[in-house]
Amino acid sequence: MQALTTAGTPVRTACRLVGRSRATHYRHARGPVLGPKPRRRPGPQALDTSERDTVLQVINQAGYSELSIGQIWIRELDENRYWCSLSSMYRIAAAAGQTRERRRQATHPAKVKPELVADAPSQVWSWDITKLRGPAKGVWYHLYVLIDIYSRYNPGWILAAAEDSVLARDFIDEAIARNGQVPHTVHADRGTSMTSQPVSALLANLGVTRTHSRPRTSDDNPFSEAQFKTLKYLHDFPESFPNLSAARAFCDGFFAEYNHVHRHSGIGWHTPASVHFGTTGPIDAARQNTLDTARAAHPQRFARRPRPPQIPDHSCINQPAEKLQKI
């Protein structure tokens, strides 16, 4: 490039021939600029330090502390006081970090992280509501489901055409009466039915502790969420239900199989009903006999005596820190 220009070729033509912009040529010819860029001196119209401090005091005075910069500027102008231009007042406020929301904001304490532990059935129940698609767009059926977090047993479920807090109260009340034992805690997320006054009053009258998930934290209600996924990921789960009766028939078959047929990995591969009603002892004994028979027939296949899967000694939602230390 330098050779072309020294031979008399104009820079414009030389840059066009080699496909380089003239700005790039001049930047390379000038070389890197070392040191900080020189600061531009303020013009004669700029405010000095004392004037800027005065403007900041005006912005922060008692009557203006919650107003926007534009409101402050125009109100001062209406009072025959001109301190600077509106843009200058914005710049002064921005330098002080006061161009965002200037009003006092409401503060809410952080929601308590639920930490629940159950070491036997009927201690902690979790419940939630999910939607099942109906026969037309915008038509949904609401499925209310309770689950015992220790046994994974479903003590109750109902399917309704709408979500209703009174219906939720009656649903929980009937499930507790049918179970014959009152859980010490009922956990749910923060839906309108879960936090409603009818449900709260029922649990308070029964002496049941009511806990809720933190906002936007699905992990705080894992047992209900996992069961809804099991339901909706079934191979024969329909895209939609033609009517409420068909949806109820499908759910009736699902929960009957889930409680009495489905072997759950989280409870030693027992059925939820077996764990909930305490019939796992004979089943574990029969499994142990089968494993012992297999070992006696082929001892070379076993390094030690095989054991059937064991039921965990507890189930929890957000295991407490002290429990983690013990383990």
C-alpha cells in the first residue's frame, strides 16, 4: 500500500485496488495510540462542581425524593427557579445513580424454604391441581390429587370441571376422614385453592400444619409434580378427553394401578398401598427366600448374600441441614 502511494497513485485508488477502506489504511499508517485518550474540556456552558452539588440537593430534597427527574425539573421551573437544562439534570442524577425508580419500594421477606421429613405413612401429605385437556379449545378438567410423601400412596383424588376452593376443602376433608389418620402436615404450592380461606380454616381446625412452596420453585413440591409427569407420559394418555366421564374413567384406572400394582423405586420397589398399610414384611421375606434359593442353586454367581431392595427410613421435601449432617 505504501509503495503504491509513493509511486504517485492516490490513496483512494490504491485502497480500491487492494479492497481496503481508507479508514483502515490511515489507522494502520498512524499506528496505535498509546496512553489514555485526552479528556475533552468542559465548555463555558457546563456547570461547575458547586452548581452540580446544588442541583443534586434539589433532586433529593424532601418534596422531590420520590419524583422523577422530569417532574422535579418542571416543578422548579413553575416556581421560577431554573437550575440547568432537563438533560443536565438527568446527567447529574445518573452520575449519582438516581435515574431508576426513586420511590420507596415495598419489601417482602423471603419465603421460607419448606423442609419436611416423614418416616412413616400419614405424616406428610402433598397435593396439587393439574389440568387435563377437554374436547374443545379452552375446555379443561381440573384434577385434584393428594399423595403421601413417605408411601407414595394416593389417599384421594377428584376430577372437576372447574377449580374451586370449597371443593378443594371438601376433597381434603373427605380424604382425611377416609384415611382414618390425620397427617401432621399438608404441603402444596401457592395456587389460589391451596392458599384459600376454606382450605386454611379446615386444616387449622384439624390441627394440621399448612406449608407452601416458594414462588416459581417447582422443586418444593416434587412428589406431586413427579406423579403428574407419570400420568401424562403414559403411552395411552390421550391428547384430549371427549367428556368429564371419560377423563374420570381414565384417572380411576390410573390411580388404582398406581396404588396397588405399580412398583415404586423410591420405596424399595413396593406398591404404595403395601407401604401405606404396612404389608411389606411378608413381601420382603418372600423376596429374600427367592434370592437365597437362587444363590443356593448358583453360588458362584454371588459374592455375598443378596438382599432385596430396602425401603428408605425417611422421605423428605428439601432435606433439613441437620439431617444431612447425621447422614
